[in-house]
Amino acid sequence: MQQPPLIALQVRLRSLAWYCLDEDLNRSAVFYAERLYCLDPANHDSRHLYATAMLRNGQTPSGAYIVSNLDCLECTRIYARCCEVQGRNRLGRDALEESLRRNGSASLGVGGLREVRLARDEASVQCSMGNLAAKGNQPEVARQHYMRALTLNPLIWEAYEGLSHQSLFPELDTLLAARRKAPSKRRALSDDPMDDIDEHPLPPPAVSGAGFFTPGPNGTSGPAPALFGHRNGTAKAAAIRAPNATAGPSRLPTIPARQAEGRPPASKKPRSQTSAPLLRTTRPAAQELRKQGSSSRSTSVDAPTARRSTRLASSLTKQQPVRKPPPPPLQQRTKRIPGRPLGKEPPARIDEAREPDAYSPSSHSAASPPVDAFAMRNTMWNVAEQIQQEQIDKEEADNWIFEIVRIMAKATRALANYRCSECLEELDKLPESQQRCAWVYCLIGRAKYEMTNYQSAERAFQMARLMDPHRQEDMEIYSTLLWHLSREVALSFLAQELVASDSRSPQAWVAVGNCFSLKKEHAHAQTCFRRAARCAPDFAYAYTLSGHEALATDETEKALSLFQTAVRTDQRHYNAWYGLGRAYLKQMKFRMAEYHFRKAVDLNPSNAVLVCCVGTVLEKRGQRENALKVYDTAHALAPTSAMVLFRRAKVLVDLQRYQDAMRDLLTLRDTVPEEANVAYTLGRVYLLLGDRIEATRTLAIAQDLEHKLGPAIKSLLEAGQGEDGPGREETRLTNTGGGGVGRGGPDASVSVSMAEASTMDVEDVP
């Protein structure tokens, strides 16, 4: 994806972020401020706006981190405000005092004034109504409000997030339809430059294909000098006028120039000091006109001063411009009233380009020198061209923003529907600058986590923490990931950092609870999860984890109550539905367990562990043929899952399909050779097939791997048939399915090697 000019992008993103802040769409403001920050992380204005959005959204630790090393007084005020919210009042006061001492009253500038929206528009109101309906458990009403908001303004990011949480998403290709690409090259000019001016009247002309090149004296084209320098950062005229351009079909909100700049007042110089050099870059043609006049004077033949008629005749024959005094300072002539629309200024500058002629003795003559007329026409054409190019840059920036929103919305929708591979494919389409941010890395980590690719997920979360060390969002998933990997030290360190950043964050207390759970201190873990729920009553994950801890201590009724609370809080929280299935399975209520497991599968159909849970219940109910079909489905979802292969092999043995069972068991023996249950079941199959020698050898390997299987192996050999042992494999490999999705992973007796199998287990996807 080709990136438009940086200045045009910054202006449009800054305008969007301030619009969202004015409309109290704080999550959307953070989204667009982060896009702006990713373009140039060292830019002071971008950091200031990003921190402001984070402060408004309640992400005070991250907001303070963004501006912690800036000397600007306004940034220090944001830092102090973040400290105040966190209860670190003394630290905030000290920072302000130090900033005042360094900068003094000079930092208290009055520049950067911005018009604040006094009335909210309908799109933001519809989005707010959707948020309220979603919290009030009215998903259909919320969907209607979100869709109405996106119809009015397709760039309200919170509406996409709200729809994704309910697995309801609009057709993005229709809503964010591909926009017409702005032309980037200039069409051939007519012989008369004034014809082109007539075709593109001022103010801003319609985009007609004009671009970067100006015909030279010999008919060839070459770059217009310094006219479009803002493409490579040499001019900032676009940053002044682009915010006032109307958004048009893009629906991008527009704000006055000072608002679009978004600069903190303390870091700006007064406008009288900055406006002059910016406006000077918009008059290269007028300067070129004066340059041509100076050049012609230096090459002309010297002659004594003649009277007016002689001078006029000489100028007409030699095309020598008359000598004229220098124009008054440009800063004074380009000063404008603050409320004057910027789109009206180019004609005024055209008139100013003619002003020097008023000082010429021949200015009142009926005839003008041909060279002056041509240069004046070129001046007018160049101003029109510049306005046209700014319009092109604005449209390119709008197209780029729409494409970024489309890609990120598709990735969010895919992850909400647990289509993790599709989510990763969409994120790969992002420009490199937009991939290097904490939000994208967390999305990658969550997708890898749902795919049970724990090592890759851990690396993604580590990169997110590197980008934003104080980030709280999504850290509950990261802490549970470390729980599954049994990274006790890393999990403890993460919990301490999260609590130190924000002790009132539910994610921090979930991390602390996971620490205690990893140490088998279930009572302390439940205390931490309850505290997380008190910090955020709508945080369903805290109730779910507390319910799994209750199951670990055989408090089934308490676990049922906690899981039901989680479902009431978030009906799409499949972990809670899985927890209810586990609880009913413990109570031997197989029909209820199957119902809740199937509800979890409906929410996350790509999770092989949840599908296996349905097969387990069908086995318990004696429906082995149906269970085999379910296991085949799970195997198609996760062909390398050891747990799925083992359970399918067990059903095949029960159905007396020994050859098919042996094929799966031999695959398992090569995949997890250290698992005693695989060797035990394989030996039993050999015994059923009458191969007693191979059965004895395989059962001996099983006893070497797990000495506690000795009595079961002895009774099996004495009986001379493939009867079940004491249900050891049921305790180990099948109980890995008792834990994957919701919380606890495999049973404590399962070895680390089988953790790979249990990564596809029901408790391994919290």
C-alpha cells in the first residue's frame, strides 16, 4: 500500500482524533491517535495527542509513559493529570514544578487555539446509544444503533468494536467502498495558460488529472520548483489548508486549521512567527517572476535614462522589465484575520503577485510587457495547480485511512469469529509502520493463542509490552498464556508490573490470581479473581476463572453460579459455557453437559478441544458412532492434535476397529513417545489382535514410563484380553480435555510432553 504525503496524512488523522475527542468517542480517538503516532513516533504533536486520547480513555499509565520524557509544559500537564488519576499526586506536582522551572512563562503561549464542537452529531449519539444498549443486554437494539452510526460516519471505530463483540458485522466492502483514486500526473497544457485557469476557477478546482510537472520553454516537462515541496517535507502549506477542505464523500470530519494542527499551546511559537515562512512557500511563481526580472536586467545593454515614452518603447522591443522597488515584507502582506476561510486566500495572493507592478512608472500604461503577462499567467496557473494538488493529497490521505480502517476492521471481525488465520492474513496487509504498534501485536498474540501456538503468542505479547510497557488491555490473556506454559517467574514479574502500573486494573488482579493458581493455591487465586470482578463488574473473564478454581476444589455448585454470572455478563464468552459443561459433566448430567458444550462450539466452531468435549459426552451416553463422527470433525480442525487422535483411537477400540485404532496410536507413539497412556493402549490393542509378544514389549515400555501402571498391566496380561485398566488413561489423556478451553489445562498428572496435546485441550484456551 503506497503511503500518501506524510503531511496530508498527519492533518487528516489529527482532524479525526480531535473530532472523536470532541464527540466523547474516546476509544476511536485512541485508535486514530495511535495511527498518527505510528507514522512518526518521534513527532512531538503526535505524542501529545496520543497521550491526550489515552488520558481521556482511562489508559493513564500508558498516557503518562508516552509523555514522560518531554519538556513541553502541556505534555507535563498531561503527565501530572495521569499521576493524579493514579493517586500519585506528589509525583505529578514535582513534574509540573520542574517543567515550570525549566521553561518559565515562555511556555505559556496562546497559540494552537482550536474550535471545540459545541453540539454532538448524530453519528456519535447513535454510537453512544449502541454502547448503552450493549451494556443493557439488548444486542439487537445495539446492532441497529451501531449500523446507523456507521451509515452516517463509517470511520467511528467504536461501532466496529461493538458489532464485533456481538459477532454482528456489516459488509465492509460496501460500507467502506473503494474510493476513486486521485490522479497524480498533470495533463498536457493548452497553448494559452489562461485557458487552464478558466478550466479550473478559484477557489479550489475540481480534480482533473493535473499533477507535478510544468512544461518548460522547449515543450518538455520538468518539476515545478518548490511548488509541491510538501511531498518530501520541504513545505507545510498543506498542513495549513487541508483541514479546512470539506470532507466530501469521505465523511471525514473537518476542523479549523488551528484545530487540525493539534499542537499543544506550550510547544508552539506565536502564529506571527510561524505563518510567514509557511506562506512564503506558496508563492514560488511570484518569486520566480522577480527572479526573471532581475536576470533580464543583468543581461541587458546599459543605456542612459530616457523619458517615459522612450523607456516604454525600449521595454516593448527588448522585453526588458522595468526596475521596480522591492515589495514590502511578505509577513505583513500575508497576515490574515484568524476567522477568514483559508480556501479564499489563493486569489488574494494572486493579486499580491501583481502588486510590484504598481511601483513601476509604466504601470498605468495601456500595454503591458509580454514577459510580465506570461509570468503573471504562470503565477495564476501555479496557484491553481497547488490548490489542486492539495486536493489530490487530501483524497489520497482519505483513501489510505479508509483502507487502513477496512483492513483492521476485517481483522477484528475475523478474530471475533475465531477465524484466526484470516485475522493474521489481514494484519499482514497493513503497512509496516502500522504493524509496529501494541494494538496489532496484541491482536496477533490473541490469534496465536486461540490457535494454541503458545510460543508465537508469547513473542507477540512480548513485543506489545516492549511498545507499551504499561499496557493493561489484553494482559489477562497474556497472563493465562504464561500459566499454560508454566512460566512461573515470567508470570510473577508480569503480575507485579501490572499491579505497580494500575492497582485498580482487573487485568492486573487476573495476573496475580493466575500466579496463585499456578502454585495450586486455589483459595488465594479465587480471592484475586473476585477482586478483579469488583474492579470491573462487567469483566466476564474474572468470573470464569474463579469458577474454574472452584471446580478445582470440587465446589461444583459455586462453580455453576460463577459460570452463570459470566454468561449473564457476556453471552458470547464461550469459556463460561464450557465451564458450565464441565460442571454438569462432574455431576453426571450428561444431557446438560452436552447442551452447554454445543453452545460453546456454536460460539467458537474452530476449536477442536470444544468439539472433543461434545464427543466425550456422547461416549458417556453410549453413542460411540456419533462420538466418532465428532472426533473426525475435531481431527479435521486440528490434524496434529495428540488429544484428538488418542480419543478417536479409544472409540475405535471400543468399536472393535483395531487396525484403524493402531494407525492412530502408532502416530501418537512417534509424536509423544514419552506418554505412558499411549504405550498402554497400544499394548492392549496388540493383545486384542493376538500379538502377545509385541503386546508384552509395548506394555513393558509403558511400565517404564509410569511405574504406577504396573498393577493394571499385570492384570491385563493375566486376563489375556484387552480389558480396561483402572481407567488411568481416562484420568490422564481424556481429562486433558476437561481443562483446555476454560482454565486449567491438563490434569496435574499429565507430563509436560503431553502439554502439546493438552494445548488443544479444553482448558488450554481460556
